[in-house]
Amino acid sequence: MAAESSKRYRVVQQGWFGDTTVLEGDAPVARFAFGAWNTQGKISFEDGKYEVVRQKGLGSLLRLERDGLMLCQTTIAGMWNQRAELSLDGVRYVVAWPAFEAKTILRRNGVEVGFVGKWRTWKREVEATFLESVPPMVCIFVMWLATHKRLNDLG
């Protein structure tokens, strides 16, 4: 990643059903859960509640929505799909799952600006690091995507 300062998170699964807390240091900054069918997940962050909605039944298009309004959308289909693209506030990001790595990489303009990695299976947690310039909502959504893909690939 670039020389810009970064922020570090820990994503900790609470219980057996995927309820998850995102911590910055020891302070909780977000919570998310996973669903099925149309609502694939719910994210509580700052002052809002967000939903990750699957479009058209079993399609691969996922939309991040707040109060029914789409903020961004991405496609992540199956365990062999190694990338997803999303755009938030006109900025395009690429989320990549490199082959043979247990790391999810976030890129903006072809440059790595964050990653989710260092999975600790028995503790049910993972670490994430993003540059300060990456909006917090993008960080949280990428952590949700990384965990969602990992759960789907293992399940």
C-alpha cells in the first residue's frame, strides 16, 4: 500500500450464525449479519442501517442499500470469481481475491488501498487495513464482502 497513514480493524464473529462486530482498536464501529434469499446481509454503521440485497432471485448482483436507495452495487459470483467492482460517490474500486491467497485486496485506480487478511479460524476473526482516504462505508462493505465470499466458498 502507499505511504499514506492507514486504519486497522478487527472483524470478530459473535456466535455461530455469522453475527459480526467490526472493531477499530477496542471500539465497535459496525455490526453486520448474513441472510439468505433476497436480503443477503444487514450492516449497522454509524447512524444508519444498511442492507445488502441480491437482485433477481438467485442472481449474482448485490446492491448496498439504505432506506431502499441504492448506494452501490457489485457482482460476486461463485468461488471461482476472483474480482468484484463497485463504485461509491463516483469513485471506482476493484475488490480482488488473488488465487492461492487468503487475502482480499481493495484497489482504487489500480493501486492497493486496503486488504482483509490474516484469518484466524479458531478465534473466528480477521484483520483489515485500509488507507485513511478510503471512506469508512467502503471499508465496512469490503469487510462484509470478504467475509460473505469466504463463508460461501467454505459452505
